[in-house]
Amino acid sequence: MGSSSSTPSNVPPQPLAPLPENVGCIASLCFPYEVTLVLKEQVGWSGDSFSILDINKTPCFTMKGRAMSFTQKKVLHDMQGQAILNFRHELAMFEKKYSIYAGSDQTKKMASIKAHSFMGISASIEFTNINGQPRLFTLDGNFFASRADIVDPLTGMIVGRIARKPWNSNQIVWGKQTYTVTIAPNVDIALIICICVALDETKHDK
């Protein structure tokens, strides 16, 4: 499927091709151009959260977590404080499972993520597409590695590319991490953000 994880790290990846139609949960967050975001983890007493910036370091979203929460709820907000999506950890045997809901409550389920962390991380993401049809994304590559791709098996196209910055001493001590996430044209950026953060949760809980 053309995983970027097999590309040498010193070779710039090719731009992601646009999907033939909007794909995801939220049509207004599908853009006709490639979007690259930087997710910076922030660990504190209130729980681990993420600040999300564009390549010009302009804040775009925040992902706020909650410490000491059984459900490990995290809520994605825009910069006006509007809740877009939230996801929660669900009990499951032999895998990590997360459910994604619209807004800040559990009224409308949008997607589910099933992640496995044996010898690396693999994942499948099932969601109700914008057109009302069920759709599936999968993780191609190892999330523990420096790069991994989120792939749409229906078209065989890469919808998101996750690159992890090398660890430094501060990250080792405090558990912080920074990811660069590139989203293909016509793909819901909020869904891809939630997938990346859920995979980070799986990595920490391994």
C-alpha cells in the first residue's frame, strides 16, 4: 500500500494524493488541499493534553484530557472553545478500543478504533462516512517507528501520514511527545487527529 515507513527518513515524502470525494465524519473539516499539523503533548496534573498547530505554528485545535478518569476521555476543541469530537477508552479483551463521539458527550457515536500493541501497534478504524455509509481506515506501518500511514483500503490511498520527532532527554523524563500529521486532501482532519492521539494512548498503555 505504499507505506511511508519504508521510505528512508532523509528522503522527503511525496505529497498525498486527493481522495475522489470527502471522507470522514465532518464534511466542514475536509479541505481540498493537503494539511499538515503538529501535535504537541502536554502532561500535567489535569491529564495529558495536546496543543495542535499548523506548520506556521498557529494554534488550530486543542485536545484536552482528564486525569484519574476511568474512561480516559479526551475532547477536541477548536480555538473558539467549541467541542468537535471526543473519544473514550472502552473495555475490550486483548486490544485497546476507543469510541469517538460528536461534540463533548456520548449521544452520537461517529467511529471506533481497535488497536493492538503486540510487536508494534496495528489498528483499524471503523466510522460512519459523511455519505452515511460505513467506512474503514487501517494503520500501515509501525506507530512505534518514525513514520506510519493511515490508509483507506477502499481506494488503497494514504489518508494520513504520522511522523514522530526523535526523542530528546526532556521527552524521556516527562513522557512528552511531538507528532507531525499530514492529512490528504478531502479527508476529515478531526478524525485523523483523534486517530493519532488514540494511537499515542495505546503506545503509553502498552
